[in-house]
Amino acid sequence: MDLNLTDATWRKSTRSGNNGGDCVEVADNLPGVVGVRDSKDPTGPALAFRPSAWKAFVTQVRA
């Protein structure tokens, strides 16, 4: 899996609201990888998932 997230476009959920920054950001604009990071620490570590694994996770969370 390509772990280069240099060109990632990060976004927060529109449902994040004003909760003091306790959010994650997701970057799904890169081929073959979905990045996830802590919005309070944008220069810190990020997790990388295969798109199929991320889709399965989101599907289960929504259920």
C-alpha cells in the first residue's frame, strides 16, 4: 500500500460541528489509500487504509 499522503486533501465531517476539535480528518482523494488523522494534530501520524477496508468500517459504523 502506498503510504505517501503528501498530496492528500483532508476533510472533516460536516457533522463535526463545534466540539472543540475532537475530530478525525479523512483523505480519500488518493488512489489505493484512505488516510485518517487527528484534526488536532495535522502534522502528526496518520493511519492508512485500503479503500475497501475503509468502506467496510464506515458501513459498520453507520449500521
